[in-house]
Amino acid sequence: MKGAWRTFEAIAGGMLVLMFLAALMSVRYQAPQAEPGQGRSALASAFGEPEFRELASGMNATGIRALVESRGLTAGYNVSVRVCRQGGQCAGSLPGGENAWASSVLVSGDGSYSPCEVTLYIYR
Amino acid sequence: MKGQYFIIGSLLICILLFFGFPPEVAVRSGSSDDLDFLASGLASEFPRALNAGINSSSPAAVLGNFTVFSRQAALARGINLTCLWLVFERHGASMNVSAGNYMGHPVTVGINLSGAYAAVYAGADAVNSTAIGISGYWSNLTVAVGQESAQGALLHNKTSVYASFYVTRGDDTVRIEILA
């Protein structure tokens, strides 16, 4: 009986110590927020532009990011774009932040066949 | 001495509890709308892939490659993509039909062009072809697979594609068909 009580005390004490350490290291755990939808709308809007296909085929992630941001639909979020070819070759950057949302479109090429996936991340 | 074992054991239990928390930033890509987004994107991109295939004189091979690419991209997001497509290319008085089966199991596709009928068997992840006699400028197209069928008007003077996509995650499925 004594042992069980000591175990309980040690668990409680251990959890207090670990919580204290977690708070000290500023580690915050939180569930992802709800999908905002702006990323998908912005990507769909940019996808309709004639230059999108040319930028995607050229793996110009910076150009696509500028095109997406020019739509004005991602205000309040940071934006990053990644373009990946079929073989796994990628251009662009992955998102930072604590919450990130991904939307992607598949592009078959620009006149000739050169498939790639364009992924837009919006994050905070 | 006994107490030390209790303390060590309890510390191990505490550490196990904390292992349940994710150490990295979570990237969320799942919601019900993204299935529609993927399906409509494929519907608009498939005819472009067909055009790219026509430019390289291998529409069926290009569509097959684009299907595999799309399926891998979807799978990376936890989405299962299956599809069946037909490419119609005119050769003189007949229409060559290539059937690409990416449904995950063998299928027999029944194709009716204004009364002229052919059945194409295609194994899983395979393309098979047949030819159907045609006359005039267009045909009433009926495509039948199992209990399902689709209809449309098929122009003879252009290479066309019919495709049926199933985009699935868990219990949610979006189906979309195109004839272009």
C-alpha cells in the first residue's frame, strides 16, 4: 500500500517537473487550426492565369509566389511555394510557423509534356 | 532501496506520457473541400495532358504517365485516386480507342459509337486498344463499365478523351467525368 502511494506521488512529482521544464523551454503544443480556405482560393485564382503554366514548367517558385500574392487572397498569412517534378526534383521552400495549410495543383506541362506539382503553403 | 525502483518506474511512465505530443509543427492538408479541388484540377488538366501527348504523337502513353504521376501526388496527401480513361483517335473510317485502366482491378469497358459496339478488356494499371468503324462527323458515345454508364457526343475530326475519376479519402469520395 505504501509503495502504491509512493508511485502516485512520484508520478505527480515527475509530471510537475516535466511541465515546468516544458514551460521553461517555451515548447507549446496546440492542435492545428481549422482550414482557412484562402490558400486554395489563391492557388485556384493563380492557376487560371496564362503565365502560371509557364512559371510551373520553368520551376519558378518565386514567380508563382509573387503571382499568388498579387491576388490579395492570402493577406494575414505567410506564403511559400514548392514546385516538384515527377522525378522528385523540387524548387521553392517549405513553410515555417506553427500552423501551415497546403494546397496543390498538378500541371501537365506548357505545350510539351513535363508534369509537376505546385504546392502552396500558407502559414502563421 | 525499494522506493528507488518505484521512483524510476514512475519517471518512465511520465516520459511515456510525454511521448504522445508531436515534436514537430503539424502541416494540415486534410479537409472535405480538397477532394473537390483535386478532382476539378484533374478534370481541367487531363485535356491539356492529352494535347501534350498529341504533340509528341503518343497521347495514350502520356496520359498513362500523367495518371501515375497524379496518383502518386494524391497518395502523398492521403488521397486515393483511381481512374479510367479512353482516348479516341480517328484513323480513316475507324476510331481507334485506347482504354487506360487505373481502377485498381481489371475491367471490361463497353463502347458504343452510334450502334457500333466493341468491348475492351484492360488489366489493372494497363492500357488496351481496339478499333470501331465510324461514319459521319460525330457519334453518340456510350461508355459502360459494370453497372455504370455514361453518354455524350463524340466528334470524329479531333482526338478526344473520356475520363472518369474517383478521388477518395476514408468514407468521402468525389467522382468526376469529362469528355473533351
